[in-house]
Amino acid sequence: MNRYVMCRPEHFDVVSTLNPWMDPSVPVFRSTAIEQWEQLVDLYEDLGHDVDLVQPGVGLPDMVFAANAGVAIDNRMMAAVMWSAERRPEEAHYRKHFDRSGFDEVFVPEHVNEGEGDFLFTGQVLLAGTGFRTDRRSHREAQRFFDIEVVTLQLIDPRWYHLDTALFSITPEVAVWYPGAFAPDSAAELRRRFPDGIEATEADALAFGLNSTADVRHVVMPASAGGLVMRVSDAGFAVHAIDLSELLKAGGSVKCCTLELNST
Ligand code: ARG
């Protein structure tokens, strides 16, 4: 059983262009976004996971992307410092929630970091993205706070602006990732660390297939990424595909909506 923090897209909208996927001229159907998001919550609960809901903040269109609110390992939470002025007001809502959630410690760091958008705990190391959002100096802050190995990965293509748009892991050994999103030395580091990993294609990454969650046996993936869904299930994992097309209009999908409370 995993523990997830999520936030209902009650105020979801696309009003700015924080990433290349966002186009405010494209209409957004909030009720569809809510229905799709509820299917994700139902799926997690059917899989036996525990979903903790954060109260959505009025006028915060991106608050549904809970992954960006922090990163937690073993009941210790490092809170996010958002990159954009638009999203900074989310911090207080999430921190208030974290303060009441019984963490052993909630650490508010100095440098910009967008939580599990750019930090991924594989069960062994903390992979840390930088390039568009999370300040590389926050990787050091995470390393000190969690006292674990942090691996800095350089993102180079604005379409994959967060690490979680370009990589997810199923087990500590199996990462699924798109090489074109990473600087050559970061891609080499990933190949060295994950010899049994799955390398996705550009089409998989464009369909947001890397924005997935997993619990060792079950993998929850965006239905839009049909090709990668097939490959991951052919690799022997139980894949659940879910349609989050409305949230994709803001540049987010399964993982973006899911803040995982990791444990070692
Ligand atoms: N519109 C949001 C932003 O640009 C999307 C965040 C997606 N979250 C994620 N974990 N990749 O900040």
C-alpha cells in the first residue's frame, strides 16, 4: 500500500503558458478534468492505496498537480519552493496540510524546487532534475535533509520541463525514461545506473507516457501513451491506463497529480 496526497481540480484552468503544453486559447472543460481525476483516485483506492486529499485553493488553477508540492521520504517532507509567481500561493495551502499530517519533520528549503516534479526516489537514490524549474542548489539541500545519495540530471528540452515528464521508475532497477530529454552526460549516467531500464521513444514522451506512477507490481500510465503502455506490460508489469486528457492541456498527467509519500 502506498500513501498519496492529491488535490481535486476544482479550480483547474489554463490561464498562462508556464510550459510549452499550455495554450490559454484552448478551451478547458473543468467538469471533465474532475471526472478524469476522480477515476485516477478510484483506481488508486481499488489498488489498495491510501489517498489523502488537500483542500483546493480558490484561484489556483495548477494546484491539482500535487507532485509539485514537495518530496517525502520516511515521514520527512521537504516542501516545495515554486518557480513561478502564479504557483507560489499554493505553497501555503500545501504546507498547512503537511503541518497537520503528522510528518516527523517538514523542511522548507531556500532554493526553488518543484517537489516530485523534479525529485524521484527510486527506493535507493534520489534522482533530481534541473534545467527549467528546480534550482540545482536545492539538490544539495535535499541531500542534506534526507541524507541519501542525490543524482543530478540535466534536462535540455523545454517540452520535458520536469523530471517526471521524462522518467519514472517501477522498481529500484527498472527506470523508464526518454533519453532525448537529457543532456548526454545525464543520459549516460542513467544508462549506467539502469542497465535494465526501458528507453522510451519521442512519441511515448510526447504522449506523456513517462508521467506515470508505480507500486512495484502495478503501473498507472496515461492512456494517451499506447505504445509505451504495451511495452511496459510486455515487460511483465500490470499496467492500468487512464485518460487524463483535460489535465494534459496544462502539461500534466498521472504523476503530476500524485504526491507519493515514499518510504525506504
Ligand atoms: N501547469 C503546471 C506547471 O507548469 C504543470 C505542472 C505539472 N507537474 C508535474 N509534476 N510535472 O507548473
